[in-house]
Amino acid sequence: QQQVKQSPQSLIVQKGGISIINCAYENTAFDYFPWYQQFPGKGPALLIAIRPDVSEKKEGRFTISFNKSAKQFSLHIMDSQPGDSATYFCAASRGTSYDKVIFGPGTSLSVIP
Amino acid sequence: KAGVTQTPRYLIKTRGQQVTLSCSPISGHRSVSWYQQTPGQGLQFLFEYFSETQRNKGNFPGRFSGRQFSNSRSEMNVSTLELGDSALYLCASSTQGGSTEAFFGQGTRLTVV
């Protein structure tokens, strides 16, 4: 029940296309859903995060869509660029306690010119 | 504002030795979490410290230990190193842990030979 599932494992998108990464969770107590971006040799960096009181959050080319009833959330990268090539992790945690953040297994995104 | 600093960046150790890794969190952050990242296992939670107390612990053997000092700096120790301990060790700091934003350091790349 503590797991966060993520798909696909890897993704190849052409420049200008839309990249979509999906995540699912079981624990309905989760109330914070961040996405992290990690470049080779670097630590993960917070990209965008959402709480379950909204269904969508957009920051520039990055959008999180959240479906509370389905216990799913996804990251959409519009107009994908080669510089977006990185590994993306979704995560979840509970705000009512200080439980650890649970990470999905990651998606390796390659944006080809 | 300075980011999360991990030292050293790279380490090569021999099987059976022990190692200590250091993490200096962002000023004002009281929560420090440690993760092990490997290609096959993704980001695996080791433990979290908050105000010098271990608050959460992952499923790692007792060879992995940590501590946090009064200035919130944290150290992680691995004793009796095994080849399988080769990984990128990341620490993340946040103000309260859980559903507050976590900021990662660049990690310490440990290679056990």
C-alpha cells in the first residue's frame, strides 16, 4: 500500500512532442505528489508538485494532472526539448504525519531532435 | 541560499571497510533524509533524521546507520562494506519532512572494490 507505480520505464519523444508519464498509488492518505527531474551525475530536483484539492497544476511547459478517484497522476511535458532528457520520478507522501516520501521507480526520457 | 552539500563527491573503498558520508542541509531545514540510488532499484529510502532524532527508517541492514547533529548536519555510516553497497547516496533536506519540499544534494558516488 506504500508503493508508487510509474510507467513507462523509458520514453523516447521527438522534439516538439508531448511527453506523458503516469503514476498510480494505493494509499489514500497520501496528500502531496511531487515530481522530480534528475540529470546524470546530479541529485533529483523538484520540478512541480500537486496536492489532491486540485485536478491540474501547470508551470510553464510542465503540467500535473491528478485523478483522485482513480488514484492516479501524470506529468505532461509540452513542446518537449532535448534539454528535457532526464530521469523523472513521481513521489507521494502524507502530510498529516511526517512519513517518508515514497518514490516511483523512475522514467528515463529521451527527446530526440 | 546555499543548497544541500554532500561530501565527498566520490569514494572508492575496499570490501570490509567502513565509510562515513556527510550532508549539510539548507540553512533552517531540520529534516535530513538519506537515499540509496542504484540503476536496478531506483531511489531507496534509508532513514530520516529530524532534530537529531531518527524519525523514519527504511529496510536496510544494521550496517547502515546515521546521526544528526545539533546544527542539522547529518552523517551516514556504512560498516563492513559489500560490493552491493556501490551506489549513489543522496541526502535531501526539508523544513519538516513528509509533505514539505525536499531538496537533494548532488550525492556521493561510492564504489566498493
